Amino acid sequence: MTALVGREPSLAVPDRLWTRDFTLYFGARVVSLLGDAMMPVATALAVGAIYGVAGVGYVLAVWTAPFVIFVLFGGVFADRVGARTMMVGADVVRIFTQTAVAVAFFTGVPPLWLLMSASFLSGVAAAMFQPGVNGMVPLVARDPQRANGTLKIADAATQLGGPVLAGLLMALTGAGAVYAVDAGTFLLSGLCLVFIRLAPAAGAAERSTVLRDLRRGWTEFRSRSWMWSVILIWVFFGILVFGPYIPLSSSLIGDRLGEAAYGWVMAGLGAGTVVGGLIAIRFRPSRPLAAGGAAMAGFAFIPLSVTLELPLPLLMAGHLVGGMSWAFWSVMWSTSVQTQVTPDVLNRVTAYEVAGSVAGVAVGQALVGPVSALVDPLDLLLVSTGVSFAVCAALLLTPPIRRLRRV
């Protein structure tokens, strides 16, 4: 296969999934995702104990803001110098930031400015890292859908194990150990990525500027009506469903059934994600986004089960169904982006779709506090349930999304 400008093609990837390159990439993603899953617990408990809820909010906000702002530049640089190069560089930055915070916790009480500075740099590094996550998959796997399904299962496993590990480390040793382990995950991730065998891109890239590259990425994104239609729908989904769900559900379930119950509910969600990933590996619809959009109807059972104040087993069942739906849609979406977009602009296009998706979630998280003070949280989740069904209908009723065929 002829290499395209800006792509780092794999030297020779056989048809089997578990090649050396994919195994290394899988290892990099697993340890990185495990570290990411540990951080919310560490931030909420460690930072909250010192600086209260406001401190936690500041630390989280200065991570999210640079991520949304700089992820577009991450896509440009990943297309210019290679996704793997940007991902390794981002891991190196986060090794230093997390190590600095770990040392601060080990030696005393870290100042808020240090926590916020480290969070800001981590957010910038994540923005440089994230576009390449999508772009690397076609380079290490000949079957992107099977690879995406496998990675989704790993994501679910780390979402279950990460908070548990963080909680144990916090209880046994303190916050410094959590941040030190997180730094170690970035070290392992970077090493795995370095050892992946990728051939250099063929040909010389045309001379360009960052602004021109951003415009090219926007043009490519805008030219695909199926893509920007999904992201437009997803902005509303993030604001009205995904953003407010975690703050509202954790409070409602915890207050009614106890904190342990919320953990079991999240375990049900994780189990559903594993099952959905396994289904996505085997089921290959000719119209992937139509199939994924239909499956998203099951996601509505997540807010609905909380709204109806169901007993714990039924709550877990609702989240199991929702997790299956979410995982199947995620694999269909990632595979469509990876196979429908030309490799030389894949990272830039990915950056635009990530920025649009995250922006909606961030707005929803920011608004849930003030709105829930005026409207009953159960009513808000009822709205989220209706919006979930509306999102499913919008995905199926939009012709470019419904008609997109598998490559």
C-alpha cells in the first residue's frame, strides 16, 4: 500500500489482530487509561481535603479548558510530525507533572498554584495526545473495528479498576502514591509507543502554516456532512445528558441507596461496556452509524432507571443495557472516522470532532449545579431520558448519517 503524506504506515501488518505493534499499542492504552481513571478519585479526595470543593473545581477546570483550546493544534501537529511522536511527547510532559505533584504530597501540603499548574500542563499534554489515539489504530491494525472493540473493552476494565486502585492507595499510603503510580503509567505508555515499528512517511510534506493546516482540517471536517451532523447532535447530548448525568446520578443514588450502591451501578455500566465491545467486534453492519444510532436507544435506560428510583438490581440492569449501547456506538463511530477520512488529515479531523464532543459535556457539567438548584434533579434526568431517545431518532433521521456505508 502506498503511504500517504503525513501518515506513519506500519511496515507489514498481517491480518491477525495481536501483532507486535498492536500489542504494544494496546499496552500503552491500557496503562494510560488506568492512570486516567485513577485521577478523578485522587483529585476529589486529596485536593478536596485540603482546598474544598472550590479547589477541586479549579483543578478540574484548568485541565478541561486548555484541552478544549489546544486539541485542534494537537491534531495539526500529529498530522505534521506523526501521531506516535506527539503521544510520546505528551506522555513525557505528564511524567514530570505527576511526579512533581507526587513529590509535593510526599513532602507536605502542595500549594494550590502547583496543583493548578500541573493540571494545566496535563490538559495541554492530553490535547496533544488525544488526536493521535484515533489516528494510530489504522497504523497498527488491519481491522480497525476489531481493534476498536478490543480497546473499548480495555477502557471499560480500567474504568472499573482505576478508581478501586486509587481508593486503596489513598487509604494505605496517601495521595502521593496515586500521583506516583499515575506518572509510572505515562512512563510505560511512552515506552510501549516508542517500540512500535512504524515506517517513515513517504514523500515530503508541502510547506504550510499552522493556520493553513487548521483551515484544511476544518474544511475536511465540514465537507463530511455525516460527521458534523453527528457532532452537532452530540453537542446537545453532552449538554443535556452526558454532562449532567454523573453529578446528578451519583448524588441521587448515593443519597437513596448509599455510596456502595453507586459503585455497583458503575460496575454494571462497565460490564455492559465490555459486552457491547464484544458485540461490536463480531457484528459488522453495512451501515455502521445507522446500526450504532439504533443501538443508542438503549442508553436512555441509564437516566431512566435513576429517574424511576428503581431498586439496585434494576438500576444495574439499566446501566448494563446503556453500557452495551454506548460501547457499540463508540466502536461504530471510531471505525467510521478511521476508515472514511484520508490518513493525511485524520488527526486534524479527529481533533475537531473531539473538541465539539467535549465542549458540550463541559457546558453540561458547568450548568448542572445552578440548574439543579432551580429544578428537581429527578426532573432533569427525566429530560435527559427524553433527549436520549431524541438523539437516537435524530441519528436515524439524518440521511448522511443513516446512509453512510461501511468501508
